[in-house]
Amino acid sequence: MSLIIALAMVTVLSVALVGALGFATASLRTVSVVSQQRATGYAADGAVQTAIQALRYNATAGSTAVGTACPSTNASAVGAQPAVAVTCQVVQTYTPGGASLPTYALWAVGSSASEIGININAATFGPLSLNGPVASNSPAVGAGGINSVAVAGGTLDLSGETLNATGTCSGTITVTVPADKKCSTGTNYPDPGYPSQALPALTSPNPSPKCTVSDGVLQFVPGYYTNAQALQAPDYSPGTDPLCKAGYLFFQPGVYYFDFGVDPGFPDTVWNVTQRVTGGQAKGWDPNTKTLPNQPNPGDSAAISCKTESDGATDGVQFVFGGASQMDVTASGATMELCPDPNPVGTNQQIAIYGQSISADPTPQTSIQVPTGAVPTPSTGWSNLPANLLAISPNTSTIDANTATYSMPSGATDTVTMSGYHGASSVVPAGATNVSYALKVAHSETSASAATNVSSLTATIGACAVSATRHTTTGTTVTLVTDTIPLTTATCIAAVQNNFSVSYKAIARSAKTFKENLDGIDLVVTYTAPAVRAQSGCTIVVNSCSVLVVGGAAGQAKFVSWGTVYTPLSSVNADVNGASVVVFRRGLVARAVTIAHIPSGRTLDACLAAGSPCSSPPAATDQTRVLLLTATVSGSVKLRALVSYSDLPALGAAALVLSWNVLRG
């Protein structure tokens, strides 16, 4: 019995041991599978997280649709974790235009060691509140040196926003948490290099404005403008148009390129705005009727006289300032409201005022004016006249080397008049630079003592008279010499602008004779055709004049830009005083910014509101792209993530995971 019981126990224990070993084997197998699944899950998770960040800033800004760039983002095997392939699919995108905004609401991009980037300085100063981050690129220069941001009096209120400064900051600056005030970072916040829209042709400067109904608003058309006076004090009854309503200007949608002072006929470089100016698509009024635009006011939540993106605008204006051009909106009663194109071509930024930073490469040109006829007075004594006085093939020394000659009797005076010059104005385009005029007189005087025998040689064009040089030739060979006589006086320059004649007079001294050899006379005009010019003159000089001055001590001017103001080579001066209104609704980017006279209880609206009130943050849905990311391991899909990206105020500003789906098996 004992043996039987022992055998039974051995049998039971054997069966139990076999079962236990089976369970142990299954457990080991489960641990291996779970470990492999965990490694696969971690690999997929990490790869998708990496892809989310990689695709955050991978968008083709400025293309037909932003967010169409959606490349795969693969992760290599690391240790026990397998390789993962992450594919990308665009679920939602947006078209550029109203979408993009500058990175900062107030952005000084200059890097001069002698200029304050953001200078808030006024004797009477209230809190300046901005809706949007602020950055200044100017460095600090030693103790008490130039600050990136200088607040003299009052408070710069950046509650809920950030201040980013390469150099030091001075004055009272309030932020929500100390970390939001980032001064002396040593980090650069340079010019973002935004392009402008396509500029107009420079072939027909200063197109005439018009009004379509009596007492209607004077309407300007997009184009190239060199005459600031025509904008400052326009003709309110241009051509045969009816009499327009004085004091109102409307700039139709399109691009306006201003290069004041480039044309010698219009030397003024500053457009002093004195009227009520509207630019863009009309809102709430009709420029082709007698209705007039309303005026903007502080705190307006929407544009008053022109349409923005939120009003359904399909077009808008862009004012481009080149050369030494400036605009001043400080006169009492002056008003300007500008609305940009919500879908600009060539850029994804809605810019209303643009400072040109790149110049074209203009090529100097030469025009030679030649006569078509010649008549001697008196008509005696000359040989080979008049055909030889007409140009055949001009070169650098002579005209055609065939001369008309006259042996001048003692004390004689004789004149040859060449006619048919068609004038410089027919060939020199308006707005041309480096224009110069010269007469080229090819001639010689033959006698043993010609230098003393010639009394004078004079070329006369109307009231303009210039002298040629006496050239003695000995022997039988006539050596022609070409005198280049610059025409520099206002009288002479005016005389050659339209069709003209040149009278060439030779006078012999008393009791002296000589032979005059005249090859011909040409007018040579050199000029540089008009071309796009980067900002220049005092506007690019540190601590000098500003390309844009708005507001002013008069306390009556109103300036509202619903598009970005972008002038990276020049400064902007805003002085909000009394009843003045100064608003930069899509940010201000300039070399330097000076802000003065913010009365208590008022604010300078510099924000990234994209058409919303400055007190409200921009709507992220205005610039949202959605991507679907799929992680595949060893041929099997392991994870899908739906991610929404907001590109306000800058590309990749925020990323939000809408769904995270892990697939088992």
C-alpha cells in the first residue's frame, strides 16, 4: 500500500510539474511578445512625435496652398526598437494671404550700435499696451549705452505677451510673469526679408487721377509716382473730368511705387498728407457716386472706409516707397486708412506699406540728336554745304570727317544754322536719373596763325550760347577736333528739351583771315532709365528722418493700416497726441521705432489682430493646416495621429494632436 501511495504521489507531482512548466513556457513567451509590442509601440510613438515637430515648420509658405509639403519622416532602428516609417497626408490646408502675420506685433530689425531699436519717449506718457509679442534687434553698447528697448516715462504694458531684446532694456516694462521679459538675450531678431507684390511698370509715371461724378472722390490708379506734389496738392478737376470733392483721395486696389525726388522736375521727396485718404476696396460708400468715406476712430473693431479680409475683400493696396521717398500723416485733419490685398501674389504677407530694400541694376544710356537740315547765313562762301553737316556715322572724334569750309575774309562774320533736332524730352523717360547734356562740335581752323585770327566760335540754341575752342591746323591736311561742351545751365537744358536748331557763328578778327572747317554739331544726351531703387537718402541714415511719420503734435491726424507696415531699412515715428489715431493692425516691422505722447487712457494699437479688435487674440482657424501621420513597423500600421497646426502669428506657432490611435496586433 505504501508503494502504491508513493507511486500515486509521484504521478500527481509529475503531472503538476508538467503543467507548471507549461505555464512557465507560456509566460516566457508572453513576456517576449509584450516586450516586442512595447518596443514597437515606443518606436511608433517616438517616430510620430518626432514627425510632428519636424512637420511643424515644414510648410511651403507663399505657395498656392500652405501646408502642401507633407514628406515622410522615417526613424531608424535603435537597439531593440525597430525602424519606423511615418507617412504624411494633408487633410486640411489654407491659401496664403490673410493667413500669415509677422512674428512680432512691434519688431525693430536694425542692428546699429548707435540707435535705439524701440524708443518710447515722451514728456506726457500713459501706459502703452500692445496685443502681440515685441522684439528689438539692436544691441546694447556698454553701461548707459544704446538700449534695445528704452521706455522714458510711463509704462510699456506687455501683459500676456513677451518682450524679446538682443540688448538691454530700460524703463518700466510690465509682463505677466518675469520670464516673459527677455532682455540682453544676445539672440538676433533680424529682418524677415518679406518680398513685395509685383511692382508696376516704370514707363508711364504719374498717371492722372480722375473722378467719375461731380463732387465725387478723386481716384488714383496703381502705378509709378515721382511727383509728391501731385498727391499733396492734386488737381481736383483733372482734364475734362467733373470737379471732384476737395479734400478726399481714393487709391484704387493695386500696387503704388513712390520714388519722389528722382525726377529733376519734381524735387520734393515728402508726401505731406493733408486730405482724407482711403486705399483698397471701398467699404460702405461708392467712389463713383457722391458718397464719401467715413473716418476711422480709436478702438474700431473693423475697417471703416475700406474692406479687409474679414469683410470679404478680394483685393487691396500696397504702397511701396523707394529712393528718398517719405510720407507724413501729421497735418491737422489728415486721415489715412489702408486695407491690403488678402491674397497677394508673390508673398504670403498682407503688407500695406512696404519699404523697398533691393535696387534694380539700371544701365546708363546715350542718345545722339542730329540735324536734318543746314542753311548758311549769308549763303555765300561755303563749300560742301549743307550735306556734310548732317551726321552719317557718329563716332568718338568726328561726325563723318567730311567738312563744309569757308575762307573767312578779314573781320567777317558768318553763321550756319542746323535744324531738325527732335529734342531730349522725346527720348529721356520721365524719372530718369543722371541726365546730362552736351554739344559735340567737330571743327578745325586752317591758317598759319589761326589762333590769333579767330575772334570767336559760338553755338547758339535759343537763349543758350556756348563757345567752341579754336583749333589750329597747319599744312594741307585738316585735322578735325571734337569739342564736347557740357550744357549745365537751366537755360541751356530747357533749350534742348523740344525741337530746336543750332546756329554756329564764326567771326574773324579785323584784318585777319582764316579758313573754318565744320564737320557738324550733335547733341548727346546720357541718362539712366528709371529703375526700382532701394530706400536711400536720409531715410536709411541712423537717427535721421523716418520714411513714415504719423500722428503728430497737432493731435488731429488719423492713420490706420490694416496691413503690415514693413520698412526694414528705415525708421517709423508714431506720435499719438490729443485726438490723433495711430493703428498698426497687422504689426509694424521697421529698422527702428519711435513712439511718443501716449495720453493716459489711450493706446497705440500695434497688434497681430488680423482684422479683429486689438483686444482680441487672432483666430487660429484663420491659418490652420491638418495632417494625418501614419506609423508603419515591419509592414504593419501601428499608430495614426491627426495633428492640427496653427501658423499664427508665425509658421508652426502651435501644434495640437486631435486624435492618437494605437493599433494592436
